[in-house]
Amino acid sequence: MTTKRIRDPIEWLKYILLGIASLVVLFPPYVVVLNAFKGPDESSSPFALPASFLNVENFRIVFDRADILQAFSNTFIVIAVSLVGNIVFGTMVSYALARISFKGKRLILGLFLFASIIPTITTQVVIFSLIQSLGVFNTLFAPILLFIGADVLQITIYLQFIRNIPEELDESAMIDGASLFRIYASIIFPLLSPATVTLVILKTINIYNELYIPFLYMPKQKLVMVSTSIMRFASNNQAQWSYICATILIIMVPTVLLYLFLQRYIFAGVTNGAVKG
Amino acid sequence: MGTSYARQRTMILITFLFIPLVLLGLFTYYPAVRLLYLSFTSWDGISDTVQFLGLDNYKEIFTNPDLFGVFLHQIPYVLGGILQNIIAILFAVILNSKIKGRNLFRVLLFVPYIMNGVAVAFMFQYVFDTENGSLNALLGMLGLQSLQHSWLGDTSLVNFSLASVSFWRYMGYTMIIYLGALQSIPGDMYEAATIDGANRFQSLWHLTLPNLTQVIQLNMFLTLSGALAVFDLPFVLTKGGPVGSSETFLLKTTETAFTFNNYGLASAMSIVLLIFTIVILVVQNMAIKRKGDA
């Protein structure tokens, strides 16, 4: 069996293609890593190795000048508040849609579905004045308000999960006299945790990567988020590649680590969402 | 015994749906409706009064090549997206076979999707830089000086360079979606095909691809609507330059609104983009339905 596999040219071709793809994926980050550790007098050739990988001077400078800590803490606050709200709203909507039959259920699902095909940047033309009249322009509430709402991907994943929870569980709780709110809070919500974990990870990555919303609604220096911090820093330090590479690394490492440890949930979420979408 | 369950159901419906629906209305449907209304006006974003223009904004969009013509810049993204789907299917099929290091390759190819988009953009600015960029350096090392270019500075190349970044970033994502679909094809179908004497390519063509039709349609929708709405990459990397050659329709839209304060025209542009997205969706759904009937 094994020998047959190795002789098979198609098998070789598979590894060659995978090898090429891996090189293409790794090439840009590899160059970034090399150059993030280079001092000002070192070779500017992108492939030259740095004198030492222990030279963290660039990172120190970037932490000082690019408001990295401020950016991380603002981003963290926005993610935490948005996600708590988003998970609560998403589970509530899904519970109501899955367990209570009422007129207009399909309409509501349809509204959430249609909302997902509207490219978000197009509506910012109007949302911009809305955010201003709500008085949240240049506050962390602007992105939070825009991220906190339930969305169709989340609702479909939750609905799938709730349909797999036997209704007998609800019924026996009702015989014990539990209120519907209690059934939601102490039976349904905990049983949804696997889906919640997946959604929290995916949404964390999405918000962390979001560019235009923080750019548009929080121009104030103190309200810098991860994506806007690197934009501001890079436009002030054109062609200072070693600094920019250090910033890129600092910003990329958290999500890549998150991904490496939690890949199982991420793949589950991507596949699930796509098949349903 | 507390309140009756019938009453509770009504309470739950109202309380559980109220805030999410308000948010949906406020940040999606109200803006969409207002966008439609503004698209017939010349609103400048500040004044209280608006002048009604009828269809003038739409006429402007379709007759002014500076506006509608930028869609031409987005053709490389469409081509890149189609290529991305083909390559993604190829790698999904490879990774769906018994192969050593499967999980490692899967994790590796997906990693670009996880990375911060702005960081990816700057990473590629370094790749594409004419003087110090790693791509030109690599070509130089390989003795291919003739292929060295100003990747982001050449008006005929810039959109292809940007589209290739998008390819780099999303290929793994598309692949994972295909891989998920492949894994749901029951293995015994392949066994049956092998028993019937089908070779690898026959089972790929007659078994795998037909089973992927729906996912291919979905991914093509994502690809095409994504190509219509290209924004982040040119916004960060080129600001639409050089000389406007990497402007996209959405970039133009936000400029029209936020730089030139022509909210009426920008709203009409948004509506046009939305209509195009819906058209793609409807056409694809019709294609799926037709297949289903046949």
C-alpha cells in the first residue's frame, strides 16, 4: 500500500502543489519577521538576516510611538462589550424564533437575511449622520452600537443548535413550573455554548480586523484601534520598513495565536456558516 | 404557578425581539430607505433642506465615465476571484484525500484569512515596493530582472497586484468552505464509483464537482459581490492611485460623500451597488432553481 502510494506520480504532484502554496503563504510574513528585528544601519536587502533576533529596539519604539497599548485596550473594550451584547441578543432572538410559533417569523428571518447582503460600507453614508445625531461620534459607543446587533450567520448557527435540543427538556422544566425566561437562561443558553465559543472567536477576529468603522467614527487620537493605529503610524513613517514590520508583527501575532489554539472552532464556524448561508 | 405560558410566550416574543429588531431597523433598514430617498436629492450632508433631483444622480452615474468607468478597475478582482475558486477547489480535493500533514497544510493555507487586513495590506506594500520590495528582490536573485516592475505604481498593473493580495488572503477561506462540502459527500459513493471502474478524474468530474454545485454558487456569489465592493486594499495601499487607476466604485462612493460632501450622488452610487449585488444573487438563485428542475 505505502510503496504504491509513493510511486504514484499524482501523490508527488499533490505534495509539490502544497509545497508551492505554503511558500507563497509564508513568503510575505517571513520577510516581515526578518526585517522587524533589523537596526537602522543594517542591510536594507529584504532577505538579509538581522544581526540578532534579540534586537527588540524596533518594537520598543513602535510601542512608544504608535499608541499600541492604547489601541489594544480600546479594541479589547469594543470587542468585549459588543460580544456580550451580541451573544445575549443573538441567543434571545434565536430562542424566540425556534421555540415560539408566531406570525411573521419568516419575515423576521428574512429581514436578518436580507440585511446580510447589503454591503456595510454603502450605508455608512447615512449611518454617519445617524451616529452623529445619537451623540456617539468619537466615542467607543459608535463601533459598539454597530457591532452589537444580532446577524443572520449567528442566528442560523444558533437555530441549528436549538433544533437539536429536544423539546422534552423544555416541557419537563415547564412541568416543574419553570418560567420561559428560566428555560432560556438555565437550559437553552448553556447548551448553546459550543456555538457561542465559535461565534465569539469569529467575531473577535472580525472586529479586530475591521478598518473602516473605527477610521470613520473615531478619528480622535485617544480612540485609536488596532487597524487605525498601524494606518496612522505607517503614514507618518513612510518607507521605514523595520518599524512598519515590527508594527505588523505586533498586530498579527494575537489573532494568529488565537487561531492556532482554537482552530477547531474556527473551521467549524466557517464551514457551518457557509453551508447554511 | 406564575403567569400562564401563553402570556409568557407573548412577553418573551416582545422582550427578546425588541432590542435586536430596533438595532436592525436603526442601522440597516432605516439607512437603506434613507439612502434610497437621498439618492433622488442633492443633499450636502449638512443643510436641513434638500433639493429634489429626480433621477439626475442616476443619470450622472451611468453617463459619467469617471464614476461608472471605475468598475473596469474591478475586473482583475473578478478574474482573481474566479481563479481563487478554481485553486481552492483543487487544494480542497487534495486535502480531502489521505495525505500526510493534512492538518498542517490546512492550518497553514487558512492563516492569511485570520490576519489583520490592514497589517496584510502593509505587508504587501513591502512585497510590492519598487526599490526595497521583496518581490523585486526575489526576481533579481532569480535572474529575472526583466520581470521587475513597479507593482503598485504602474497604472496597468496596480489592480492585478491588489487583486493578488486578495487572492492570497481569501484562497484558504474559500478552500475551507469547499473542504467542508467535500467532507459531507459520503465515502461509499466513491467506493461505488471505483467498483464501477471510474478512475480518479472521472470520479472528480462526475461525482465531486456535481456535489459541489451549490457551494460553488455560494462562493461565486461571495466572490462577485466581494469584487463589486472592493474597498480596504486600495483604501489602505494606494488611496486609489496612481492617477486614480485603482479607484473602486465603493472608494469613489465614500469620497463623494465624505470628501466632496455630495451625499445625494453617493447615496445613488450606494443604491446602484446594492442593486447589482441583488441582481447577482437573483440570477444565481434562478440558475440553482433551473438546475433543480432539470
